[in-house]
Amino acid sequence: MTQTAPTTPARGEDEGRRFASLDPRTGEVVGHHSVASEDDVREAVRMARDASEFWAELGFDGRRARLDAWRKLLVKRLEELQTLISAETGKSADDARTELALVIDHLHWAAKHAGKVLGKRKISSGMLMYNHAASLEYRPLGVVGVIGPWNYPAFTPMGSIAYALAAGNTVVFKPSEFTPGVGVFLASTFGEVVPEFPVFQVVTGFGDVGAALCKSGVDKLAFTGSTQTGKKVMAACAESLTPVLLECGGKDPMIVAEDADVMAAADGAVWGGIFNAGQTCAGVERVYVAEAVYEEFVRLVTEKASKLRPGGQSNADFGPITMPAQVGIIQSHVADALERGARAVVGGLESIRAPYVEPVVLVDVPADAKAAVEETFGPTLVINRVADADEAVRQANSLAYGLGASVFSRNRGEELAGKLRCGMVSVNSVLAYASVPGLPFGGVGDSGFGRIHGEDGLREFTYAHSVTRKRFGAVLDPMTYERGSRTIRRVVRLVRVLYGR
Ligand code: NDP
């Protein structure tokens, strides 16, 4: 569960008890980690349950003080964590720093707002129950299990971890097998500011460790990863009626309307599709461009994307493909599109040189090509010409995924955004919603359900606890066998007067 001495030579060796995380840029070993057994996972959850009382009793102010101390520690050690993220994912130093800036902003927001959003408050008891006082508070669930992916190994799980902790839960986190060191770093720095109890622990290993966490008796399981694994997580959690939050994949569309600022749209498409080597759940994958601005848009995207180069140096535009198996998926999507008549205006199959993939921009891609419907998770863009923005909305809404989207339009941005079936939309920018801590983040359909971030993200890790207190006896009390028949008649008359007109 914790980081061990770097003696194991390769991934998955040593009788399956330890494994290495590797730098995808070089294949070098970044660190060694133990493979948690099912018993280890159960023990971690048991310890987390023991720690729950301590953490819950600190109250909002006490937890805020600890979470603020953790935030300051993370800021102090930002370069160290950035280097670790870059080593385990291969992403460029600036992509890792951008990720960490968002982590810190969200941690600050969750700690600051938890009391206001979740704390006890009075609720109006209404005309019929005027003699009762009503109150509501949102209580922590207990122990929250978090399973995270490798593409944003700090930002995506922290969307659950920070909000679950701020809401008063303890957490057991299973990071991706590709980024265990980042998980260990987060838990060990938290342990420096909360040394008394294991409030936030990490269990490392492969997919079966995640599966064990689903069955370990946690009070909620927050999963971020592929739709395919999300379905397995939900099925496993169903056995014990463990509630789940599923943040799954996407195939996010961008709409470029007739009245768009085409330069800004091209800039957004290139950055949104290619930063972090396109390994972004809510990255731009498919672009629908109105006929009137199509040629200019493709020209600008071609010009901008052609200049970008992946590499292992810290100043590269973007890094390698982190997960080796993903390279084959990118290759199959590009090959399938080209075979079906698409054209590559930037790059092509020759751009795929594992572990690096140079930008590939495809146009005239058939609507049912893999590159147009499945998550590619590479530095690729699919651009298709449509008659107008309304046709673009129809195409954008045509898939089962519904995570995020972007719209570029000078006059119709919010109107078009309102027509999109997805969790988040940025108008005249890309991915802006992820950087606004107060906005909930999550999808619909195959992109999952439940929300991280914002007030909804805090409530996601709580249950509502409602209380009424009778203040005085009512003239009309229908909830007793002592009532007379006139009481009910009067109540019905009152309802008619109040609500019948
Ligand atoms: P995976 O679904 O492969 O894995 C996600 C996590 O689940 C990993 O920690 C993995 O462990 C674990 N896991 C694997 N099998 C099981 C199982 N049977 N039961 C429980 N846990 C299991 O996703 P990736 O790591 O490849 O991440 C990429 C995906 O994540 C993309 O689809 C992307 O769109 C999505 N994503 C979604 C986001 C969102 O907020 N909606 C944000 C970021 C990514 P191990 O790695 O050890 O196999």
C-alpha cells in the first residue's frame, strides 16, 4: 500500500506483490508499489471507518483548517508533484502545472464552502405544518472509495477526494496502475497535516484492487474512468447496494457557428483536442463547422496543429501516450477513417510512433467511422462540414456520450448551449467549466451520472437529514386519531382555497 524500496526490475513481477510505475517517455522505473490484496483493502476500509468519528467530529471549521494546511503543503511541494505527474504520465511540465493549479483551486473551494452548503439550516415548514420548525443538514456518508484514472492523476480523483473529505467522509483511494506514485504522494502529504488517524489512505495495484474496493463495504464508490469499467463497477456495487458516482468517458463535440470568431474557434479546437496528447475525458474530439466558415476554420486549424510537436523534453508541446495499449486504438481510428474516405489535413498514420503521436486532423469523416463515434483519446481532431449551427447541434447530440461540449458563436452561444444534451458547455472557449470550482462537473448517458465539483459535488458525498420539531399544538391536526371528521373537512377546504385556484 505504501511506496517501497526500488528493487523490483519490472512491472508486475515479484510474485505479484509489488509492481513498478514506469515513465512512458523512457520506460524508466519511477517507483515501486505494493499490490494490495483483498484483505489489505478491507483493512484499509476498516481503519478508515475507525477514523470517521474523529474526522466528522472536527466539524466544518476543524476540517477546513486541516484541508487548508494540506493545500498550502501541496503548493509548497508543487514542483515535486509536477515532476512526479510528468514522470508517471509523460505529460509536459506545463500540462502538469495546469493540472495542479486546478487541484489547488478546487481544494480551496471545497474546504471553504462545505459548511455553508452542507451545514444545518432552517427550512420553511409551509402553511399546513406552520406549527412545526423544520431543519435540514447534509451528513457525511462515512467511508468513500475513490477509483481514478491516469490521464489527470491528481485532478480527476481530487474532484471526489477533496469534496468527500470536506463533507466529512474518510477516503480510501485506488489510483490507476499507471500513476500509483501520485496517489501515494497525495495521501502521504495529507497524512502530514492529519497525523492522528488514517483519514485518507491509498491502496495500490491493478484493476482487481479497484474491484476489491467496490466490494469492501464502503458507503459510496466514486469512479472516474472508462464507460466499460464503469459498468463493471456499478454491477459490483449493486451486490451490496453501494451507491456509485460514475465519471466516464466522452466524445465531446465543438460547434463552430456561422457567426463564430473563427480564429478563436481554431485556437480552442487545437488546444482542446491536443493538449495532454488528447488524453482528456472532456477534450475536443469532433468539430462540426458551419459551411460558411468551414474553409477558413480548416485552414487555421491546419496551420496551428502542424506547428505542434510531442516529446519528452519539459518544454515539448505535449507528451507521449501514457498507456501503451491506447496507441493501437488511435491507430485503428485513424486507419478506419482513412479507409472510409476521410482525408488527413495534418499528419496521418505515419504520425503514430509509439509512445509519441503527432497531431492528426481528419476531415470528411463518415458519421459512423470509429473516429467520429468512439473515444479516441489521442491528439487527433475530426472536423466535419455541416449546413449550419442547428445541423451541428443535431450531430453533436447523436451519440450516447454526453460529457462536455463547446460552442463558438458571437450571437447564439447560450441558445445553442441550451440545446446540447451533456453535462457542461463552454461558450467561446473550451473546457472553461472545469476551472470554475462552483460549477458541477459530470455527464449524462454513457458519460455516467452524479457530479463532482460545486455544491452538487459536496452533496454527492452526503445524505440529507431532515428534522421537524413541533412547536405548539395546531387547531387543525389531521395526524391523530383524536381528530374529528370536521378536521379533515376543514383541511380539505383549506387546500382548496390555498391550491385549487
Ligand atoms: P479505466 O476504466 O481503464 O480505469 C479506471 C480505473 O479503474 C483505474 O484505476 C483502473 O485500475 C480501475 N479498474 C480497472 N478495472 C476495474 C474493475 N474491474 N473494478 C474496479 N476498478 C477497476 O480507465 P483509464 O484509467 O484508462 O482512464 C481513461 C478513461 O477515463 C477514459 O475513458 C476517460 O474518458 C475517462 N475519464 C473520465 C473523466 C471524467 O471526469 N468523466 C476524467 C478523466 C478520465 P488499473 O489502472 O489498475 O487497471
